[in-house]
Amino acid sequence: MIRAVSHVAAMGAYALADLGGPDTVSLAQNESAFPASPAAIAAGKAMLDQMPLYPDPEWPDLRGAIAETHGLEPETILCGAGSMELIGCLIRAFAGAGDQVLGTDYGYAFVASASAQVQAVYAKAHEEDLTVSVDNILAAVTSATRIVFLCNPGNPTGTLIPNTEITRLRDTLPEDVMLVVDQAYAEFADRLEDPAEIFNLVKRSDTVVMRTLSKAYGLAGARAGWGYFPPAIAAEVRKLLNPNNISIPSQAMAAAALRDQAHMRDVVAKTAAIRDGFADGCRALGLTVPQSHTNFVLIRFADADAATRVDAALRQEGLLMRGMGGYGLADCLRATICSQHVMDRALTVLKGVLK
């Protein structure tokens, strides 16, 4: 019998959201409630006749659009098939058997899977009130720690810590510990914090910043993410990337989306308005909903049984939220913000179950 290597055989597959059936409306994937920029759609269509060719492995136009948008040096921007590819390659390049990769209670779960692939130990620092605690991260660092992953804003919590806390974390971590700041939802918080503060940490040569076009830009299906890397770290990660990782249409769409900042900001504003109204409606029912800085909200019920009852009632109405038992939050559901009509339907179901 052919067998996988022992540590892979012992792993579980990375758990994706339950998508339900064909008639189900998913509020589980944190996808955009609104379409991508019309300019992005047009740019992708214009490249369909180039599908016989391999994509440019240097992503020149996409790199240029990222650099223009954020005031960065294009040479140390790496692009991936979503930020997942970049995270996986980063861990494979800089962690190995017995090393510690440190996250937080409710950090991005894929980091644990990527760590298991190289037999690194994934550890979690405790969050306070569903919010990252820099002090708890620092207390959890050991001599085996190689990488610290910080999601800000957090997923699935939606909470945010200020840039000053991230800078304090970097200033206090040992110099030989890499800090990775995952900003998948940053466009929903950029108006509150100057993004340049975090990008500037990359100049220290010990910090990486990740972003994606899957959320605010509405391009989850294009699989386009990117990271800002110190040159020495970028050189090692680049060895592990698929050299033709983002398709020609996807590169064109992502570059055009980045150059249409007005559309992105409009999507963020409309999403935030629906999000805040839905969150207020949940709170009026006595539910706990942390302030979200993303395109989703985390809803905490009285107990796990209440969350299960609401989940069942939603499914009966063709609505599907994300259960949080895998994060140790069995009393919670995470709701991606969809159209106003869908969120009104979801709130009606909640009212029916809870009242």
C-alpha cells in the first residue's frame, strides 16, 4: 500500500466553509457583497485571447498598480494565488520541524495547516475580549519561535488593534523572529489608521505585510493576493512560489481594480453601512456583536445550543452563516455582509428564533 509521509497522514485537510446547496445564499465565505470594478471586468475580458500563453511570472502591471496605490517599491512586492499561497511558501521557507509559529486564539486558521505541513508547532497567544493582545503574544514567545502571525483586522472577530500596538510588538520581539501582519481586510480600516505605518516596518528587514484583492476589491475568484517583503525574505519565498501562479486575466483584473480606488471605497462604504445596521439589529435582540472593521460580523449567542438553533433556522430559509466551533467559539456564528435584502432576511430569522 502506498502511504503518505507520517506527518501528512496525521494532518486533517484544511476546513473550508459549508456552502450548502444550489438554492442557498452563503453568508459564510467573506466574499464581497458587490461586484468588482467595471474596469476590472473589462480588463479581464480583454485578455481572454491570451489564454494560450503562460502568465508573466514577474506580474509587472499588477506590481506597478500595487506600488502606485500604496507608495511602495515594486521590486519587493510578491504576488500569489491569494495570500494563502504566500503564507504557505513563507512558512515552508522559514520554519521547520520543531520550530514554533505563533498566532493568536482567533488568527487565520490556514497558518496552522501550513505549519503542520513542515512539522512546525503552531501555538496561540490568548486574545482579550476577542481582540489581539500584544502583551500576551510577547509572553508566548519562546526560544523556538521563528514567526509571529498577526491578523489585523482579525478574522473571525472583526476587531482591530491600533498601529502603535503593532509597532510596539515589532520593537519588542527578538530580532530573529519574523513578524507577519496579515491585512486581508485592511481596506475596511485604512481610513482609521495610516497604512504607511505598517508598510514602513518592512524596511527593518524582519517584517512582512500581506494583503489580498479577494475582499474589498471583489476578486475572490481571481485568486490574487500580494505581500510586501524585505528583499532577503522575498528572495527565499520566491523560490517556492509557482512561477505562473496568477492567470493573465486575473493579473489584468487585479491591476485595473487597484487603479479604481473610487469603486473600492464605494464598496467599502456601502458594505460598512449594511454591516453596522445589521450589527445594531443583532444587539437590539440582546446579542453580543464586537465592533467589526471588516465585511463580516461575529454574533455571539447565549450558548452553543442557541447558536445551533439559529443556524438550523437560517438553513431552513436558505441562508448559511459560518459556524465557529473550529475556533473554539461554538456559541458564535460569523455572518458575511451581503445585500441589504439578504441581511434583512437574516435578521428576521434571528428575531423569530430569539423572541
